[in-house]
Amino acid sequence: MDYPWGNSRRFHSLADYYKQRYGSRIQKVSVHAGFTCPNRDGTVGTGGCTFCNNNGFSPSYCHENISITTQIEKGLEFLKKRYRKARVFVAYFQAYSNTYAEINILKERYEEALAHPGISGLSIGTRPDCIDDEKLDYLADIAKDKIVSIEYGVESTHEATLVDINRGHTFSDSIAAIEKTAARGLHTGIHLIMGLPGESRQQMLMQSRIISQLPVNSVKFHQLQIVKDTPMAEDFLRNPEKFHFFEPEEYVDFMVDFLENLRPEIAIERFAGEVPPDFNLRKSWSGLRSDQVIDLIEKRLKERNSWQGKKYPS
């Protein structure tokens, strides 16, 4: 059986989407461009989001004291050995909020990355309150000739949760940013964390229908993990009863339920994240890797004779 995304896989994979569109998988080359965050520098808050320790998510070759060009060189050297079939690479502006600067600074750093002959475009991670019309118009102009995707850290669609994790923006801000970005034809991705304190299973599942109503192209999921040296880690040590963590089998069933209610056109970039062991305060899942989680989800979809969008209104 072929599904709406054009193959027999039971969910719409972003990797497959890129292969169909560009003839190859697209591999991100992470760079640290020296940006910060309005939730750290006092503009909207200090201390950052309660779950955030950027050191736990950046490759070793990413460092703001190294030029973007050098980071790309080191990243390409590593990735070409690891992903031998990859032919298309984009610069992934990953650390902190990568549209949080004046437009002339953004141009300088993005264009340094695009000047590298091995780079075919940009993938930009940022916050929904760090974008405006001028920046989006500039990125839309780049997208005429290059691959451009923007990934917004939405984290949750529930306003109370966003306050609790000290996110510093509202879900309304996310909606506005997503709609403005999509209106310019830019690939619009979002990031969600599953299992944030205070959210019930039903509240988390509701998000599937909520994001399905938005012009989102792709979504990246992250199960809640406790990263060392964060406010959330301190809260967990003081109040462990506040937290519920998915075990693998439970998470697989949850994600299948989520997928069944998700609009088929939304591509899945990732189902689960992996915090490096040295940064993971609460080690769980016995070293289960992201690719193994995908295998388990696909197996469960087959067992349930289900697929992404099965229960989504046609």
C-alpha cells in the first residue's frame, strides 16, 4: 500500500521527502555562530529555558571561537565518513536563537556558510519571537536558489507549560511566526518536547490536532530528558514527583496514537532525542538509539494496521 506521501512507509519521513525532492538525503552540518537568546540576555528573561544546556546538544567541532568556515570543514570531514551516501549538506545554525541579531549580522554569518562550496543551503533553529518580516523576506530571497528551512522551538502548545518552563514566549507567538514563514514559501519546521511536567497524556495528544491545523512542513520530537546543570535538573532533584518519564514501550504507543491524528503532509524529522551520557542526569532507555525507536514505532504501526493520519479528518 502506498500512502499519501508516496511510498509504503507508514509515516511521512522527512528523509524520504528530501530524497524525493532533491534526489538525496540532506545532512545537517552544525555550526555555532555566536548568537545568544533573548531569554538569557535579559531581553525577555534570564537563565534560559529550564531544560536548556546547549553544551549537551552541540557536536565537539562546534565552538563560537572557531570560524563558521572552519566548523563546516570539520563537520563535513566527520559527516562524509559517517554518512557515506549523503551528497547534499546544509549549514545547521543550531546553538541558541539563530535569527536573534540585526539583519546585517545575520547576512554576514549566513553568507559565510553559503560561500562554502560544500554547502547547499541553510537550516536555522530559532525562537518564534526572534523573527520579523525583514528577516523572512531576506531568507525567502535566499530560498530562490538555495535550500532554506527554519525550525522553531515551539516545545508545547499549552500556555501554562510555556510559563512553567520559562520559555519566555507564548503559543500565539509560535502561530504568528509559523504563518508568516509559511506564507513566504519557506520550509517551516517545529520542535516539540513530549513529557513536560504538568502535561497529561491527553494534553500531549491534543497537540497532534493543534499543529495539524497550522502550515507546518515538518516536526521534530524530543522525549523529556533531564540535562545536567539546568534549572529543570535542580527542580527534578528537589521535586521528583512532578515528573513522569516515558518508558520506551509507553512512548512507542503514545507516538503511534499521536501519528494517527497527525496531518499526513507533515513530515517527521525525528521521533526521539539522545542526550550525551555525560549530560544526562536521569539515564534511561538502556542506550536505545533514535534509529531503534523508529524501528519500534514502525513495528507497532504494522501490528496495529495503522499509519500517520489514519484518524485525521479527510
